[in-house]
Amino acid sequence: MKFTVQRDVFHQAVSSTQRATATRVIQPILSNILIESLDSNRLQLSATDLDFGIETWVQGQIIEPGKTTLSAKKLAEIVAKLPSGSEILFEIDSESQVARIECGASSFDIRTLPPDEFPVIKPLDQENYIELELKALIRAVNQTAFAAASYETNNVLGGVYFKLTAESLEMAATDGSRLARCQEKVTTENVNEEIAAIIPVKALQEFVKLVGPSAKSDDRVRLAIQEGQISFRTSDVYVVSRLLDGQYPQYQQLIPNDNSITAFANKMSLMSSLERTSVMANERTNVVKLSFENGNLSLAANTPEIGDSKDTIEATFHGAEPLSIAFNYKFLLDALRVIESDDVRMETNGALAPTLFKDKENNNFLCLVMPVQVK
Amino acid sequence: MKFTVQRDVFHQAVSSTQRATATRVIQPILSNILIESLDSNRLQLSATDLDFGIETWVQGQIIEPGKTTLSAKKLAEIVAKLPSGSEILFEIDSESQVARIECGASSFDIRTLPPDEFPVIKPLDQENYIELELKALIRAVNQTAFAAASYETNNVLGGVYFKLTAESLEMAATDGSRLARCQEKVTTENVNEEIAAIIPVKALQEFVKLVGPSAKSDDRVRLAIQEGQISFRTSDVYVVSRLLDGQYPQYQQLIPNDNSITAFANKMSLMSSLERTSVMANERTNVVKLSFENGNLSLAANTPEIGDSKDTIEATFHGAEPLSIAFNYKFLLDALRVIESDDVRMETNGALAPTLFKDKENNNFLCLVMPVQVK
């Protein structure tokens, strides 16, 4: 195998692909990147930790076709240190299976592992794919992924619930203390029945990191779900992830429809106020108390032995009597960060009832947070 | 005690002073900042971990004079989260000894500790100070501190040797594998005899961090050495450090005067080449081999089981026969970083001899690095 590539595009492709390599290596090949020539001017780079896989493509000049695998970490380090704008020559010695990487006066010999030991990343089923707007998927991931349980990699709570019909996408995540749900109108292709899956949160976040920065408003993404796996294909990248098995909680039943109390506040003011007040919040419980009265929202926190904090912002409040309610302030900040309107709406039935945080007027997104009981 | 301060200048002063607080707290007061009013419009902030102390000053309006101490960490967090451009009111309740911090609609109550428990930071002896250019001191610290032993806090090798005469400053540091020495012409005041001390490297680095960014070319620094301590005073800050006790190595004897081999290379080319080649250097020994021949310098590294690297740059070489010499590449990069000329000069007597790295033409700075024996 022998080819040349431009350092900058190759650097980008290696950095992206590397994200799927295994961090704790049981099989050494899982820390490698598979490089294979597709035709006379295109290479494919692949990596997988068996749960999650990435394929990217890069232009190059293929002098002698072939495939090989080499350490993603070493390859990334080498390419990062080669000068921007330069051309890189790769040549794999068929006898020794050593890859020689040449660039200007630099050369590197790096051990390879046989490409036939590299696990196959299942290609997208060209017959059974479905399609929707990429931007809608990215937005739904951003508005839900934060609420998934980060420590639960094999439990359904470590996933994001995904439900697609011909005209709507719904995604939801919960870690038991809070729930985020996003509903969006979409224009799909090939969606003939409702499709549901539980997708590991890490896979969705990696996908958004890869495609988010360059996503254009009319880009579309192709999905396929088969044999416990989901794949996403855009023009730049192909991502595969296993799905999580099990029954996702019936979260719709948890969302209160009739809330007797509503309040509105400016989102940025509330976020700054939470951040200031939280300085004195207990570092273990993160509790901040919100008190609504007379057009004002007061926030308060305290840690015995250290001190107290208090802050007041303007807020509109509709309720029969004043309300004092306490939350883990980190959950509120997570919800506020993804609310898109200038003002935020809060809805609840009382100090111990599940409380909703939403866009001021739009019901597409909601985050339910359970309050904390305080004396 | 009661005063107002501008948030931005106070934030800066708290951040600077906080650097001297104890990180592992045995006495809680050592994690506090002492705030005291000096006159009707000036406050002094102090912190010390007993080995090292910082005092800074900040303008404010003193409504009621006094002093108090409060948690540097909490104070820094609070001030960081208050809006830029705002005014802060401090009031210490003389009964409860709680400090109330008010800013806009925010208020914080924070426990204080009695100021008379705060250790005294010895003031500069106004009779016995010496004075020199601040920039010269900063430069000498930057050119030597990296070579001190970072793990040795009570050994002389964890310090920088400081020697001042009426007309010259010399500083040197060594960790046993390398030595950095800097000599500068200075204009001093009150230096009537040679002054020598071993200053902990952390104190010098903190001092340079505090004063380096704003140091102007004609700024001067006042020093005093008394009772095992050294103090530095600029217009913005006062820093005190204990000195290290003991005999500093006779490093002048280690520096070879007659070197039969000299070589020159472009500093940036050599640094980039070392960084590229080091990708394949053994992660434990960091060895990179340099081979000089025919106007070229070749660099090479290898780790069995992973691979090899090779790079070539232009170099001028004067020696009776070709030279191959190996170093811990990190030591070379540290030395090259502080060399100020475009080209670097290397001088040695052979592959196992102490090797000097210097400015191309200037002998004020040198870094001696011991080579590594390789097969």
C-alpha cells in the first residue's frame, strides 16, 4: 500500500476517527485506526471500540491500493507535529508490515497490525435507511443528552430515548431526578411506521461533536436501525453505535399537565443569580432555595460553618400564595442552558411537586426537575 | 470594619493574593486572606502559607477602619461571580464577626477568623534594602528556574542560587542532570558586598507570575534578606519567602571551558525537529539521538514494539570527526525555549561529555545538559 495525502485534511480525519478508539485496551487492534483505499483518490479511516464506531473519508493519491491498521495515538501525534500545508507519503512494506510515513526531511517507521483482525463496522443498509434533517437531530440531542445518567453505560437511563414518525422526532432522557424532552416537526423519508430506540448518550454526543460544527441548515442525515445497532451517515462521517436493550420509563406519565402555579423570569438573569448564590450552596447537595413573592424571585443558599448567600431578581408569579421551592441548582443551570427563549417559564403544583422549565411560549422542549425538601 | 471597593480591582487583588494561601490546610487561618485598612482609601490584602507570603494593595473607600480574615477560596468565588464594573460593600458585624458582602441585589454572609491569629508577614527593612532592575531579575528567573529540581522542596536543588554584586546578577539552578546559569549586568543600590542566597523556585516563579505581565522596562525591585527570609517589593506587590539552608553545589567547576566540538543550528528548526522526533522516544527515558555530519544534524528516536522516527535539519558542525550524542529531549527543549538568539550554539568534548547550549554569540546564558549513553 502506498499513498499521499495533504497533512491538514488527514490531520482532521485522524482526529475525528480517533474518538472511537478504545481507551482501555483489551485487544490492541481496538486502539488502532484502519486505513484503506477505496479507489484511486479516496481513503477510508475507521475506528471502533466494538460499542461505537466511526468512519471518515479523505482525499488522497493512491499509488498502490491496500489496507493497514496502526496506533491511532501515535498516528495522531505524528500528524499533529508535521508542518501544516505539507504533503505526507505513506508506504507499507509488504514484507515487514512496517508503515513508513515521510514528510519533508522527517520519516517515521511504525508497526502495523493485520487489517483482517480489525472488527468489521457494519455498513448502512442501503435499502432500509430513513432520512431526516441533520439540524433537527443535533438540536434534539443538545436539548436532552445532559439529563441522561452519565454513570450508567449499560442501563437504559444511560441512553436517550428516540422516537421518530413520518412527521415528528421526539427525544427524551432522564436520570431519575430530572427529565428532558424535546419534540420537533421533521420531514423524513422512508418512515412508514413509528421507530423507537434507546441510544447510548456517549454515541449521540460524539456524533454531534463530529458533525455539529460544520452542519448546514439543509444537511440531512441517514439512519438505519438493524440487529441492535443504529447508524448515522452524513456527507462527512459514518457513525455506528449499539443500542441499549430494555424498556424505557413511561416518562409521559410523569409530566404534570395541570399546573396551578406559573412563573416567568429572564433566563440570563436567573442563570447569573443561580451561579452567584451557589457559591454558598452545600457542596454535596447543591441546594438553592427559590422564593417567589410580589414580582420578585429571591434565591438563597447556605452551608453551616461557612456562610449564607442571597440574591433577588425580577420575576412574574401566578399562584394562589407565595411559593418557596428548592432545587439542585446544577439541574436548573443544565435546563436553562438549552432553553432558547429570552425568558423562561416555570410550572408547578407546589414546593414538593415535579416542576417544569420551558421556553416562554413554546412547548417543544421541557425539563422536569424534582424539588428537594428543605426545612 | 466597613468599606467599598470596585469589583474589578478587588477581583485582581484577591486572585493575586490567593496564590500564597496554603493548599493543604493544617491551620484554617492559612487558607484565609487578611484584609486591613491602611488609611481612608487604601486596603492591604495578605496571605501566607508560612513559607511564602504575598501582600497587595487596593484602592477603596474606608467608611470604618479595621481588619478581618476570610476564606480566600470563598472570597475569590464570590468576587469572580459579581458583575464586572460593579461596586462592592463590605461590612463586618463586630458582634457576630460575620462579614457581609453586598453588591446590587446580591448579599453574602461569610464567617471570619480573628485577624490577631493571622501570622505576621515581616515587612521589608527600610534601612537595609537593596535595589536592582525588575526586568533583569525576571529574565534571570525565566532562564534558570526550569532547571531546579521540582520535587525537592527542602533540598538546595529545589532552589535557585542567587548572587548579586554592585554590578552583576548571577542566578543558577540544577537538578543534577542539567544546569542553567544566567549572568546579567545590573545597576544596583545599596549593594556594598556580594550577596548570595538560595531561593525556593516556587517563590521566584510566583513572583514572576505576579509582576511579569505588567513589568515596565524602567521598573525597579527592592530586596531585603534577613533572618533566613528574602522579600521583594515592587509598586504593586510585596512577596516574602523563606530561604533554603545549606551549601549550593560548586557549579562553576562543572562548566567545561575548553570544548573541542561546536555546532550551530536554527533554534526553531531544532525545537520543531525535536518535537517531531520525540513522538517515537521511549516514554520513560525520553532519549533522542543527535548525529552531526556534513552540514546536517539528524535526529532519531525509537521505542521497541512501536516504531522509529528520523528527522534532518541543517547545522554547522566543527569537530575532528562525526559526533553522535543522545539526550533527554525534554531537557533540550527547556534550554532552547529560553535562548533568545535565532541560532543556538552547542559545545562539547564528546558523546559522553557535559554539553553546553548557549545563545549563538552571547555567553550570558548557558544550559549544561549531561548526555545519555546509548548503544
